[in-house]
Amino acid sequence: MGGSVRLEMRFGASNYAPMPVTIVRGNGVYLWDDSGGRYVDMMGAYSAASFGHCHPRLVQALTDQARQLDTISRAYFNDRLGSFLARACTLTGMDSALPMNSGAEAVETSLKAARKWAYKVKGVPADRAEIIACEGNFHGRTITIVGFSSVPQYRDGFGPFPPGFRLVPFGDAEALQAAITPNTAAFLVEPIQGEGGINVPPAGYLAEVARICRANGVLLICDEIQSGLGRTGRFLACQHDGVTPDAVTLGKALGGGLLPVSLFLARRDVMQVFRPGDHGSTFGGNPIAAAVGLAALDTLIEERLSERSARVGAHLLARLATIRNPIIREVRGRGLFAGIELDRDAANAAEVATRLLQAGVLTKDTHRNTIRCAPPLIIEESQIDWAVDRLAEVLDEIARAKARF
Ligand SMILES: *Cc1c(COP(=O)(O)O)cnc(C)c1O
């Protein structure tokens, strides 16, 4: 075990349980450990590393801007923010954008916007606004957000939580319709649930949800922090259903894997509820974040990474479907966003991830005993093939070991 790991275990909090590997270098889809071992990164930092590690153009944007101007706060204009926000609005079909850093902050921003919009525009009585979210959601780790998580561990020990949230089953538009009241401000949804297990809703779900929201004067907020920016084969996952939401959150890949950059984007009449002093962030929209965010968006379009994700992702899902092994319960996904759910009695997804690590493939387990794959969008089909072969071997070994007992 390296010195840094010892120090991390001694001085760090144990809110993560990292797998037994120390990564020291990254390039494209590859990561290297401290003994020179090379891995294919099929995890992609939960979709933050969509451009591949240390993408030269993004590193250039970062270092150029770091030499020119760093954080100055939003007390002054800077010469980088405008073009970043404009580009993000054009690409998402939104009118305006508010920059934050982490994904959770963008989601918090969306909740504040929705509530204030409910009071100032919709006319909901003071402090009565309700926001509906989905069972199995993941929107971040603040107290408000975990307050409406359906994962007991995320909530345990962190109450009391702010009221004003309701959950409905994901993928069930009728349940949303039934949960709406005159005080409902917004419906917050991931077009494909990531952390929850790469859960793909029934076809047409989002279009139906958009219709219900519009008919009831409820804002539709799509959390595209994980599913957006090409991950599922479209720029936004909601575009598969031809839906333009009232608001969108972006994060993760928006920072090019280099630094945290997030955005809350919305229609003008929603965003206009924010007045100077209502909301903010010291680092949100700083020149380095804006320069990297703009370079990330430009790179995504110029390298045609959404199209690539659709094509190579179809290959990934097709290859996964060819694995004949009773351990696999279901393969789900869209684009380069795939979940392999394993039979709980036959294999533990965390153990499979550890064995894949030993075989040179980095993945991570998530809820529903599922292996999560969100590799960099620049991944080649041959690299996918190699990784899928390793998965097939690992599952084979487990199946054979079980058969022996
Ligand atoms: C990761 C994630 C978040 C939270 O982002 P952080 O940067 O970790 O705060 C929010 N929503 C979704 C859908 C996510 O996948």
C-alpha cells in the first residue's frame, strides 16, 4: 500500500470505500496504477470523464485560462462567462443559465427556482409549494436532496429534513398525474436513473410526463447531470422523447473531468425569479470554469461525441447481450450508459467489480446489484470488445466456482 493511501486512511473520513487500487495517471480511456498496471476506464468517473482523461484541448483551455485570470467572484463581470452560458443555452434550448460547481448545487438551485416561481408566478400560498421527485432518484447529497431520497442509508442520521417533497414511482406517468395538487411547483426527474441502477423508463414516459406537467402548470425539471452531454447518444437524454423541459441541470462532464462545473438552465420566466442577492456561489461561473465548460461543449459538438455514443453504445449493449450467463438478470441502457444487473443469489456486483479491476477493467457497482458502465465517449469498439470479454470471463469464473459447490 502506498504512502498516500496510508495517510488517506489515517487522516481521511471513511465516507468512501475505494477499491484496492491507486491511480496515478490517466490518458484517454486508460488509467494507470502505481505499479504501472493499465486499466480500461469503463466507469468514466460516474460520467464526469466523458472526454477521456486529460483531453489535450481541455487541458489547454484550463492552463491558458489559469495563466490569464483565475477566480474574481461574481462581484465583477469576467470576459469568459457570457460565451459559455450562451453556448449552453443554444445547445439545450433554454433561455438562461446559472453557473454553480457541483451537481448537487445545480439541483439545489433548481429547487429554489421552482419554489420561488411557484410563489411569485403560479400563486401558490407561502411555504406550501410541493416538488415531486421519483423513487430511486439520485440528485446529490445535500440535506434537502437526501431528504427526498428513497435510499434509507442516504437519509439515516441526517434528519430533520425540509418538507415539501413527494415521491412517485419512476416510469409511471399516471402516478405523477395523481400526485399533482394545486401547490405542485415542479416535477424533478432523471430521464434515465443513473445511480439508481441505469433504469430506463418505458418508451414515451418523458413525453407523457411533459404533457401532464404542461397541462397542470407544473415545471418539468430534467436532471441531466449524468444522462446529458452525449452520454445516452443524444445531447440531452430527454431529446430521445422529443421533450424540451422547463429547466435542466448539467454537471459532471461539463467540467471536462478537470474541475467541477455545473449549470441550472431554464426558461426566462423561471430564471427571472432570481434577483441580485437571492442566490449565488463564490466559485460558480469563475473564468477557469467558464473556459473549460465552453471548451467541453465545443469539443462535444466538434468531435460528434453524442453520435459516437449512440453508435459505440449500441455496440456495447449488443455485445453485453451476447454474454450467455445465468448470473446476468438484465442488461439495460442507452448509448454509452449501461447497467448489467446480476442475480442477487448468484453474484455480488461489488465483487464482480473487484474481479474486473484485477482483470484490467474499471467499473463500479450501483443499486439493484448492477454493474455500471459509463466509459469515456471517445472509447473505441475494440476497447469495448476487450472489456466485455473480461466481464464474460469473470462471470464465467464465478458461475463455474458456484457449480463446484
Ligand atoms: C452525480 C449526480 C448529481 C450530483 O452531482 P455532484 O457533482 O456529485 O454533486 C446529481 N444528479 C445526478 C443525476 C447525478 O448523477
